[in-house]
Amino acid sequence: MNIVLDDGFSFGLGVFETICLKEGRALLLDWHLERINNSLEYFNIYQRISKKEVEKWLEENKEDISKDSSGKKAFKIMASASNKIFLLRDNPYDKEKTDRGFNLEYSNVLRNESSSLVYHKSFNYGDNILEKRRLKNTATDEVIFLNSKGQISEGSTTNIFFVRDKKIYTPQKECGLLPGILRRFIIEKFDVKEEKLYPKDVYDMEECFVTNSLMGIMPVNKLADKYFERGEIIRKCQNIYQSYME
């Protein structure tokens, strides 16, 4: 693999997508391609990722993809001014983790909602990785970032949703979050209220879940000292997404 040391690798001006493969099929591929190509345009990178080339690469690598007995793999696209990289790796999320659910804590690192970088899945991902690594060998699975105004933003690798009185709530994009693909799926399938949420609001919530493309919909057991139910709204979201995957 030949990599050119362009502005992507020198200054982080590149973007990526991580896509769930289910039995060789790239889930929600059109939305992933829409997002990465919009970000490439935003960063004035004159390169685009086409559906045709993705499907061609997946077909050429179908033997490696099929080796996973679970039928699920992670497909990563990285793009910068002079680079276009396709990678394959294991999907770290399984049914056992989903059945157990996630424990969350607030991060001491703040999201800068005034920076355009937080709204794109760019190579500027250091805060997320460092916070994720910090959790190794702890009972916490994910951190939740607040922004500079003290509003709930997102997780280090997830978007967050809450349920109160059978109504789904999630932070507004303007709170400094990456609008995830599974976040879009939930918003399009359900009546979701996007609001400015603060840690004090969490105590009124009954259910909580986080999402990303690899894990799908992950129930949350607790956030800091607030515990949640595993209720019917989470199950409904999981069932609808499961139906889509099948």
C-alpha cells in the first residue's frame, strides 16, 4: 500500500467512514457515501468515493469477508487529497455485548461546538481515541462529551439517545456532534426530538441507548450515577434495525 504524505496525513485534512458488512453487504452504503463525499467537498478535496468502486473492491475481497463466521465485518474507507484507502477488519461488537449493555461516564474533555471539524468524520480523531483508550481495564464502555456550554454532545464513538414517556430525545447537531449514520436511521424511522440536553435532564429519562454503524443500537445501563430501564422503545428500535439488516 503506497501512502502519500499529503495534508491528510500531515495536518489531519482527510475523512473516513466505517461501514458494517453483513454477509458481504455494506449496510446503509448510500448514506455513508453521501456523508464522506459531502465532507470531501467541504474540505476542498477533489476526490470522490463511488458506489461502483466500493462494490468492486468488496467483490474482489469477498473471500476474506466470508471468513468471519458471524457474517459481520467492518469496512473502512479513508480519503485525503492524494490517498484513497479501503481496509477490512473485525467488527468488535457482538450479541454478548449488546445483551450486557453499556456503562457510560462523562468525559472531562469538552467538545468545541464552534469548530467545523466536529461535524465531519475527519482524521482529527485524537480526542476520541485517547478517551476510548483511557477506559481500558475499567467498568466503563464509553464516554459522553459535553460541549463548552455544558450541553450533552456525543460519545467518543457513538451518538446518544434518551427516552422519556415513550418519546425519543437526542442532542441537536449544533451541540457539536458528528451526525451518525445510525442516528439518521433512528431519526428517519421514529419521531425523535432533537434538543439541547444537559446532564441534569438525564435524571428525568427512563431509557437510554447509543448507536454507531458497527454496534447498531446498544442499550445503556447507566450514565454516571443515573441508571436506566431496558424498555419497549429500545426493543422496538432494535427490532426495526434487525429487520432492515435481514
